[in-house]
Amino acid sequence: MGKATVLVTGGAGYVGSHAALALQEAGYPLVLLDNLTRGNHNLVRGVIDAPLIVGDIADRALTARLFKEYPIETVLHFAAFAYVGESVEDPGRYYRNNVAGTLALIESMAAAGVRHIVFSSTCATYGMPEVLPITEELPLCPINPYGRSKRMVEQILEDFGAAHGLGYVALRYFNAAGADPEGRLGELHHPETHLIPLVLQTALGQCESVRIFGEDYDTPDGTCIRDYVHVSDLAAAHVAALEYLRAGGASGAFNLGMGHGYSVREVIETCEAVTARPVRVVAAPRRPGDPPRLTADCGKAKRVLGWTPQFVELDTVVRHAWRFLAARQG
Ligand code: UFG
């Protein structure tokens, strides 16, 4: 099968750029679409050899033109807002961009006969699960507008699949972390809210201290446990999902995690060991909406997509994140 062009929305963002690099290395011609609200052109410049169209997924005339201009068969759809706290404060922004924007994109795909979409979903669709590790069969009970916006899109995809034959894979990421092992790409969020980059920025002296949001959870050391999946493993899963759809695979949702969890304290200790620098921590109240534990059962992605994560040690994830951040520090 020849390699048709792939449209990567949010291609100048954190996970989107890593997936674009993996696709490029697999020989796929690419077009990146990013409105640069959260994406960063400097991140991909010189790394991804593809046109970067600066525009919005909600711009139907633009996406119609792209579908006409390029032989696009699959869309990898990353473009979205992804901060839980912000979604609680400004839900309209999340429903407008993540849901209405995606609906416009999918309708444009259907009108142009674009057959496949790989969608960035999230473990936030599960809410506060009672059973761990989380399998795809658990009910989806998101507890914030961000998680709800992603669940809504999964439902829209299901309906478009039934009505128009759109093939989709929804990839439910756990905590995306790390950076390209060769240091070509990494995490550059503004504002940054994620634990690992904040701890590393503190090690670099860019922040004074790291707050630990809650030390009284029902976990061994009292801090929250998360499943930190390497961003290059996420990228590889997107290539696998795209090839699965092109080979006629059935639509569905798949968890992507490392498969085991680490506490906030363990993350901080690992960052101190990797950087060989002490990190000042301060206790802070629980952050509203944080489940105590989230760990993934990734059996389905391994079995059905043939996905094998390469970086399954927190130490490696942190080392790659550190290499990228420290190099940019100059
Ligand atoms: N944390 C701190 N201090 C900080 C930042 C985070 O203690 O300064 C803690 C959080 O409370 C949490 C853990 O570190 O227990 C990880 O927090 P992140 O903000 O890095 O990531 P989240 O688990 O909140 O978010 C991730 C994804 C979201 C997704 C969510 C689902 O980034 O997109 O999981 O719960 F919605």
C-alpha cells in the first residue's frame, strides 16, 4: 500500500509533534495544521519536514481546501485544549474548541471522503474509577469539562462511524511525559502545569519550589499515583493505529500508559536523582478533581494494535525530558 498524506492537527504541539516525527520516520508525507494558540512553530522548525498550515480546525473552508489540495486519507487529531483546571473555569472554551471544532473537522472529512481518524482521547474520560488498572470496558464518567469534551467527541465519532463509515481509533492517553530520546522535540507548554516539567524547571532554578498537591491520599506515601507514558511511545501508538485502520481494523478506543504507576513523591525523587540536584518541595492542599490513582491496563493496545512501549521506566522518561529542557537552557 502506498503512503497517502496524513493531516496532523495540533502538529506543533507536544504529543502531535512527536507523532509527526514518528510518521515522518515511517515515510508518511505530512501536512501539519495548528493555530499556534498552544503549539509552537519553533519546536517543529527544522525537525518536521512538512508544510505547517497556521489555521483552525473549525475553519471548514480551510480544511476543505486542504482535503482537496493533498491526497489525505487519514487525520491524526491532536488539536485541543488539555488543562483540567482551565476547563472548570472556562468550560465554553473547551466545548467550543474541543467539541465544536472537532465536529467541524469531522464534517469536513466526511464531505471530502476522508476515511480515517486517530483521535487523542484521555484517561480523564474515566473520572474516578473504582477498579484498577483501568480497562477500556470501565464506564466513562468524566468529572470535569475537559474529560467530558473528549468523551463527547468519542460519542460523535461512534455516530459518524455508523452513519458515514468513518473509521476511528480513540487513544486514551494516561500522563504523557518525557521527550524525543534524541532531544529533537520535547514539552514546551505555556503555562506549564504538569508535574515532571515543573519539577525539572525547579531543578534548573526557573521555579523556586514544587507544590505537592495533597499528601493525605490513601496511597503508600500519601501522594497521588499516575501512569507516566513516554511521548515517543504515544507517537508509535499513533503510527500503529493509523496502519491498523488502513488495514481495515475495527474502530475502537485503546488505553495508552506505561502500565504501572508512580507517586508524586517518587517522581520528585527520580527527578532529583536524574538531575543530581535537590528540588525544594512545599506541601499544598489537594487539587480539586485529582483522582488518587490512575493506572492503565494497556493489554488491548498491545494485543490489537501490536503496540509495544519501549520506555517503561520512569527514570528513562525523566532523563529524556531533562535532556531536552537542560539543552534549551543553554
Ligand atoms: N502535581 C503536583 N504538583 C504540581 C503539579 C502536579 O503535586 O505542581 C500532581 C497532581 O496533583 C497529580 C500529578 O502530580 O497528582 C500529575 O499531575 P499533572 O498535572 O502532571 O497531570 P494530571 O494527572 O493532572 O493530568 C493528566 C493529563 C490531563 C488529563 C489528566 C487526567 O495531563 O490531560 O491526566 O486526570 F486530563
